[in-house]
Amino acid sequence: MPDLDLEQAIVEQLVGLPVADVERDLILATLRETGGNRTHAANLLGIAIRTLRNKINSYAAEGYDVPEPPQPSLACV
């Protein structure tokens, strides 16, 4: 069962903030949480990967620190 006091506190912190700022912060936090994995982040956020990439490019152009995607491992075969 969710903690309603915590939920209310979070909502109160967001009231009055521009939606674009909240969206950007949520996207960047999700990218950090997923280790930069764009596909996983897009799935968690419920948006298309293309939409996420467009937003990431915009944030990077604005100078925001966007987490790098994970590098593919080079497994020896």
C-alpha cells in the first residue's frame, strides 16, 4: 500500500513547476536509474524510443548532463 503522506509530499514539491522541467528531470532520473539504457528507460516511462531520443538530443543541446548508454561488451567467442 503506498505511503499517502510521502505521495502528497512529492506532489506538493511538483506543484508550480513547469511541466517541461518535471518531464526533463523524470527522464534524466530514469536514464540514471537504468544506467543509460534508452530502451529500458523508454519502456519504464511509457514513451516511444524515438521520442526519448529526440528529448535526449534536445537536453544535450541545452547543456544538460545526459547519461551515456551502456557500451556493448566485447565477448570473446
